[in-house]
Amino acid sequence: METQINAAIALDIEHLKKIYTDGDVIAVEDVSFSVKEGEIFSFLGPNGAGKSTTISIASTALSPTSGTVKVFGFDVVKQTKEVRKHIGICPQDLVFYDNLTVYENLIFFGKMYKRPIKELKKYATFLISHVGLNEKRNTSANKLSGGMKRRLNLLIALVNDPDLIFLDEPTAGLDPQTRRLIWEFILDLKHKGKTIFLTTHYMDEADYLSDRVAIIDNGNIIALDSPFDLKREFSGGDIIEFKFNEPDKTVQAKFREYNHNSHFKEVSYIEEDNLFRIAIQNGLITIPEILKDIHEMDLHVSDMNVRANSLENVFINLTGKRLRN
């Protein structure tokens, strides 16, 4: 007997675990959460946190080691065909055919879902018009700009009119104007009743779009709530970023030496950017005091930036590396 669609929960994950046996690597340790029908749910995490593995299992591309994952009540392992009828996937990698036009790509992929051709043609035209690709409808995909290719990639994920849409970095590398166009399109999908499962490295994107956000690290969910409540609970206030003239190891040693100072108890070092970050309430007001303390530490600031309370602050506070002895 076929399982009926659960109208309240689009994606339900319970005690999901994934171990890659070739290296005994625990990619996902014990993950449980649900995504409500009709919401935009952002799934955030550093590289290697278990984000991609969770998505691959939820979209039927990978089998779990243990635990259960259900899409509208259908088990991703036992009822794979039913699950795939309800999902669309927009991966980071481009999946279209270069020598086909924008319109031909949509028709080609749409036929895989056995949609009636008249209905498919009408829907393909609708999709093309809604992301500003009308003028490129009959242009080969290989002649599109990078931003247009991203938009085509998104449309292919939607051509089967899915109920749950997995968007993996849908605006990566796009200019601000095109990103905003995609954001409004995603919000329009939500207003039409679609459920969006979004991964992104742009914290402003997750903040702007999401009803709820889950942050995963080391294979476990470490926070899950609305952007507003996450910022209220975990942001630590404003973030002040510093770069120094002195070598990074010297700066780290100085901060450790002065960690009795309340300003320097929660310092994060972002190695790839050579940045030192201090989370503090009322950052703008506190800057003169911090600069005075840094001068007493005999350090010289080469660059400084203040980031207001944001979801990025939450992410850094929860997943960033703190300087400790």
C-alpha cells in the first residue's frame, strides 16, 4: 500500500548516520531534523562538516549507514522512485548540455519525467521568462554568460515541478544583481507552496531567504532556529576584524598573553584570510578601548573592519577556531 503524502513535513530525518567504510570516516554522526512543507530551510556548515553527505542521502544519491530519511512520508531507501517524483536538485556543478539551447535543455530534461509535451512546453516557457532568459531562449548553453548558466541550471531542477527543491549554492559566483534576481525567484517558489532546502556560503543569502537555519559541524547539528533567534542567542554582538603588521604567530601569542582582558577572551583566527576576529557587544563604541589595548600589546593594525550583528557572526562563533593555550 502506498504511503500518503504528509502535508505538514516535507523532509524528516531521524538519527541519520553515514560512515564511509573505505576509510572508517564518520561523515554524519547523529543528525535529526525536519523541514516543514512550504518553508525555506537553509543548511549551513564548513567544508567537511557533513552537509553534502546529508543532502546526497536526502536526495536518494547515497544510502545511509543507519537512521531514516523520509520525503513527504516516503522512505528514501525503500521508496526511492516515489521520492524522486517529488524532488528537484540544483547541484553546484552545471548539468545541462552545452550544444542544446536553453529551451531545448528544459524540454530534454522534462521528458525524462514523462510530462505531457504540451504541458512541458508551456511550463518551460514560464520558467524561462521568470529568470530573465527570454532573449536567450534559443541560444546554445555554451554561449551563455556564467550567471545565465547558473539560472539555466536552476531551471532544470524545476522542470518536473517538484514539491521539494534542493538548491546547492545556487548563486555561487554571481554578480549582486543576478543574485537578487535568483533570491526573488526563490521567494516566489515559496509563495507558490514549494519547499526549498538551501545550502549556501553566503550568510546574507541565508539570512534574507530562510524561515529556519540549521548549522552542521563535525557531523552533528549544533544549532537550528530562525535567523532572528539564532542571532539573538549566538551572535555575540558585533565582530571586529583586524589584520596586523606583525607575523600571525606573534599576534596569536600576544592575544594569549592578554586573554585575561575581556576584549580578547573570544578571539578567532581565520587562517585563510589572515584575519583576527573579536566578537563583542557595541563594537563601534568599544573600538577606542580595544585599539588602546592593542597599542599596549605593542601590535600595529594594518587593516580593520566592523561587521554588525549578523548570521555570519553566528556561524563564526559556532564553527570558528578560538585561540587557546
